[in-house]
Amino acid sequence: MPSLDQAGATRLFGKYRLLRDLGAGGMAQIYLAAIDGPGGFEKQCVVKKILPEHAKNPNFAQMFIHEAKVAAMMSHQNIVQVFEFALEGENYFLAMEYVSGSALGRLMRAARKLGSALGPQVAVDVGLGIGHALEYAHAMQAADGTPMGIVHRDVSPENILVSRDGAVKLTDFGVVKSSMNAEATVAGVVKGKWAYMSPEQVTNQRVDGRSDLFSLGIVMYEACVGRRLFRGDSVAATVTALTSGTITPPSALVPDVPAGLDAIIMKALERSPARRYQSATELLHDLEAFRANQGWQPARRKLSELVNTLFPRDGSAPKSSITTLSMPGGAQAPSQNDEEELPLVSDSVKLMEPTPAGPSAALLVAIGLAAVLGSALVWVLLLLLDRPPS
């Protein structure tokens, strides 16, 4: 069958009928698609394929293949399911579960425009859903029983999906670290989004599952208070805030945040991995105990109402403000003008080698500035030479 890239595209891609574009990242294009069958059968899914300009680049191809291998091994209710990985013409692609709903980041921005935070109960339920996903991923083993050492490395609001029926799912294993991709840990390369990295990740130290828990702590914090935690005016400022800035407890910004949740989030945000939660299981235990002590029920129904109120199926404006949803622990968000987001995505940016004693604030600023300039240079060379950076 003809592919989407051919002249006079028929919107067919192999056996998939492409319905509409859902967006593009640094490496791939995403489409809502459908598989058709007899008697009017139709199954919607998502097709993710490498952008044409990167399709022949072996560096991108290997990252995409690794994502497919890892994601295809996973089967968990809080992880977006991968159905197929294949080659159509010269294009590698993934076919994945379609989650009708919204990215958490989009929900947070919509709520913020209405002057509200999603609130503590949403933060807890997101923490539980993604915590279960990470517990599963971190514990994965190869066929011979060897731990795979999976670290997602990109836990962020844009990679957390909330469905119209209130399910919470983790997606995008494009920069995942595992025992299957030793090259992904090469010195000097950082992958992820700056404002959601752990301190050890942003300084290119060795990372393990505790790094993902720090990132999840950031997400829960921001859901509670309705504002960015490590947002700076530049990459350098963001890196400095993340590694050495003061972290104000959520309750100091939003009094409705209970002390018990404050303690959980602040422990997840410990900059020293040794003082942080040591596993997703530990974090889940505390979140479940906290929710039980608060007398809160699972918020799936309320999450569903939230998605459908902020983003009606007919595309109309929200029918009510978020404050009418009666979310337990809902909160008014402190004002913050962050409509203009930083260019936070860094799929593969060259950084300076980390120092054994740990980087100083001045060095981190230099790292951030070098990364901004180095990123542009790397990608220009990549396009000119059509080969991965050394």
C-alpha cells in the first residue's frame, strides 16, 4: 500500500488508515489511526513513526528500535500498550493503544488558565497510577531472570495520559535506559526534559529507578500547587534551580495541601538518592496509607469529570470552571506567568563531563549555557553529515 509520504497521499500507511495528525516530537510523528475489518469493524490506535528527515539516521533508528523492544515487553494497566513494531517501506513505526483524553500537562495548563490547581487528590491518584507503572517497569527482568535495569528518564506531565474514563497511563519510552541499550549511558549525553530530570540525571551521573521517583515528585508537586517547580528563564537557570534552588513545601503555597502529602512529596524530591524513596513500592505504600487516612476514595470518576469538563468531546469551551468539580483538596493556584514554556526537550545533548566531587552552581550554569549552544551545533552537524554525533 502507498505510504503517507508518497505524492497524492491516500492517508494509508500499510494496513493502517491515518485519521489525523496528533503531533510531532524531536524524533517521531504521531497519528490517530484505525485498522479496518469485515462488517464495518474498526479499531482505533496510534501510529508513531520516525520523522522523514531522521528515518535514515542510524542513531534515531536505534533509539526507536530500543523503545519498541522495551515497550513491547510491557503489559500493565498504567502503561500505554504497544501492539506492533514494523517497517513500512523505509519507515520504522510503532502501533500503540489510543488513549482518548488528555496529557496531564494539558490538563494542568487548562486548570491554571481558570485560576486553579488540580489539587492534592489528583496529585495522589496520579502518583499512585504512575507509581504502579514504575514499580512494574523497574522490576522487569530479561528471559533469563536478569534485571533489566529500566529507567524511564522522561516522567513528565506530557508523558502522563489521563483518559476520558479517568485512567492514568505512562507513555513514551523513547529515552528509556535499560540493560538492552548500553550505548545510551555514554558519558556526556543527557536525555529527557530539563525541568523534570533528577539532579543525578541532569549532571550525567549514573541513574536508577530513584531518578524516576524524583521526576514523579515534581509532577505531584506541580499538580498540587498549579505552578512549575523548576521553571527558569533559561536552561541554565532551570538546571541551577533543580540542583541547588530552594524547594518550598507545597503547603506553603497552597494551605489546602495536607502535611502528610507535603512529607511524601518532599521525600520524593530529596536531591540525594540515598535520602529519597528507594523504590516505587515504598512511595506507593506511603501514598496508599495517606489516602486511606484522609478517607479519600479513588478519584477515577472525578478525573473523568475533569477531563470531560476541561476538554468536551465536541471541542467547545469548558462548560464550567474547575472549582465546580468539587475535587477534595482542590486548590486555587498561585499566579505564575508561564504560558511561554522553555525549550525543555533534549533528546541527545552534549554536556561537559561530570566532576567526581559534584558540580558547583557556577559549573551548572556553564553546563546549561554550553548545552544550549552545543545542542544547536550538534543538530546542524547531524543534518549536514547525516550521522549521529560521536
